[in-house]
Amino acid sequence: MKQEHQDLILQATCAERLRLGCKIQTLWSGYGQIVRVHLHGCERSSVVVKHVMFPKACRDTDVSHRRKVRSYQVETHWYKNYRTNERCRIPECLAAQSFGEEQLMVLEDLDVAGFPDRRTSVRDGEIKACLRWLANFHGLFLGVPARGLWPVGTYWHLETRPDELEALTDLKLKAAAPEIDAVLNSCRFKTILHGDAKLANFCFSKNGSHVAAVDFQYVGGGCGMKDFIYFLGSCLDERECEKRAPDYLDFYFSELRGAVPEKEKENFSELEDEWRLMFAFAWTDFHRFLLGWMPGHHKINRYSRRLTQEVLKKLAENSNGAKQ
């Protein structure tokens, strides 16, 4: 670790010295790594450092590269300028700074804070803990402008994925993609989305009843259903989605009702009606991305295809009705 990086960590934590610990993970496409750093001579025993290094071989004309660069700029802005609460816990950001082609984020170690577990599969209570986090996050930021973030959150947003749209071979879905995107973006009720709310980005308490979330590269504005469907798809197979999605929708909205600001409670039934209508549209939007990105992906299944056909049929009926 470079001396200037060490100096930033020492200054941010008031530690006397530090020791580089284990690598937690490599960032997507080799754009750096996340490491644990052990501290001595201060109140914290460790921090987690997200060290972003932009590959020199990548060009600014590369759509994928530009998207990734922007995502880390957004994440830095998020950690420096936004706050949540204990009901939608995130790591505290102690420092965030750019060093030319490198960026460093010094974050609270959530393992030490009481969220040491990660899950690759989850039971009902753990799914509800994550949905409770999402509901409280969406409620907290309902109606809040996404300043400095992605105007439209999620990493699969149509405008940022021209290559995947071009590769899409389902011509009906390809033609309908802009309209599906417009329907989602025209929602009356908007919040700030996590943008990558998969199971792997939640850290669990030992008993699984509480969670914190990480990875805010694609945080931005939009309809809460985008986070909801993406999370469910990350931990349920097609059979479980068919069987359990309606109950989890009910649970999410019951939690969201208690999380929205008081001034929004009188409009909650309208919000719920609108977002329930957006469930299939949000699922179809993600299905569109997957088909263009990786047609053989395991998340492309009968459930997602059925919802997509329902949406395409609804759009066709609306179009025919408008012509009459």
C-alpha cells in the first residue's frame, strides 16, 4: 500500500500505525480490491478499504469503462454526502479521496459492528430482514432527489446498457424496451434505490435477524420495485418466486408503510397501487438486460419469461386501445 494511502487511513482513524490484512474481494473486471486494514493505537481495531484502480488500457470511449468510472464517482459521493439510520444500516465512511487514477474509500468494518456473516442461501427470516432493510431505505429517501447520484438507479438501466440492448435477439422485447423504461421512469412516487441489492451485498448479524448493506456504485433514483425484484431474484429460484413472491410483496409494503415520512402516509395506498403495478415491469426490465448480457444466465427462467409476456401483452393492449 502506498504511503499516501496509509497516511489517509491513519489520519481518518487517528491510529498510530496500521497493518494490511486479508483481501476481502477483487472488484469487478479487475478495477481494484477491497481489503481489511488492522489498526493500532486508536478506538477502532480495523477498517475496510475499497481501493479502486482504473486500468490504464481502458479508453474513455469504452462505454463499459465510462460506466464503471462513473459508478465509483457516484459511490464516493454517496458515502460522503448521504446518511441512513439503524433501520437501514450502511458502513460509516471515514474518508474518501482520489489519487489520480486511483480512489480510496475508508469504511467502517461491519464485521466488528455486529454484521460478521454473509449468506449464499437464506431462510424466510433472513429474506425478511433484507426486505425490511429495503423498505426502510426506500421509505427514508421517498421523494428525495438523487443529487450527485445516478439519475436513474440500478446497474442495468437501459440508457447505460446500449451494447446489451443491441445484442438482444428477442425483437418484441427489444422494441418494447424504451417503453418499459419510460413506464418505470414516469412513476409518480420515486425514491433512492440501492441499485445492486443482491444477497451478496448484505451483511448479516450472527442470528440473521439484522442486516447492513454495502456496494453503492449504482445508487440512484427510481421505483422501489427495481430493488425488490432484483433482491428476490438473487435468492429465490423460479418455483420459489411463483410461490412466495406475493407474500414477500405484502411483507415489503407492510414494512414500507411504517417507514415512509408522516406527510406521505396519506398517499400510501396510491404509492402501493402504483408500485405493485410496476412489479412485472421492473422484473421484465431486468430480464431484458440479462437476455442481452448473458442469454444463458440461470436467472432467465419460466417465471421471468411469463412476467415479460404479461407486460408485452399489456403494452400491446394499451397501444391498440389508444389507436381506437
